Amino acid sequence: MGRLEYLLVLGACVLVTLPLELAGARVYRRPARLARAVLPVALVFLVWDAIAIAAGVWDFDPGFVSGLRVPFGIPLEEVLFFVVVPICGVLTYEAVDLTGQLLRRLARPLLDRRRVRQ
């Protein structure tokens, strides 16, 4: 794996959460809303990464990244990390919320019957 490992893990994150979109999470169908949720935070952490790399505080093992770097020396995989992982988190959150809504709808008739008997 080596140089593709980081990209493969990010790809796996997308593949694992993609069924949540197909199940009705509707995250990818609202790109402007998704961008407002993900991009400001990603920007903050990318600036933080750029400063830390420039200061020599940290860097990335060349054996585990593709070697492609965006401006300021940030590896492509790191940029993708700050986009992919939050998107997967938003997908998971929306799917859990959708499940809760569905369970409340399914439980409502049962709760109504229970109230009538009391």
C-alpha cells in the first residue's frame, strides 16, 4: 500500500458512508449547505497545517503520501482529509437524525393507542 494508504483510507470512508446518502441523508444533494458546513473549518485547519509545516513543527512521512502537494507544502491527502472526514460526519449525523424521525413516526400510532387505553 505505502504511498496510496492515506488515499485508500479516505476512499474507504467515502464508500462506507455513501449508502447513507442513498438511504436518504441528502447531504450531497445540498452542496451549498455542505460547503458552508465544511469549508470554513477545513480552511482554518489547512492554515494551521501550513503554518506548522513552514515552522518545521510537523510534516508527513513521504512513504505514506502520494507526493502531490498543494501550495504551502500541504500534501493533497491532508487537504482531502479536511473535506472527506467532515462530509462523512455530516452524512452520519443526517442518517442518525433521519432514523430518529422515522422511529418517532413509527412509534406515534403505538403511543396514541396506549394513551387511549389509559
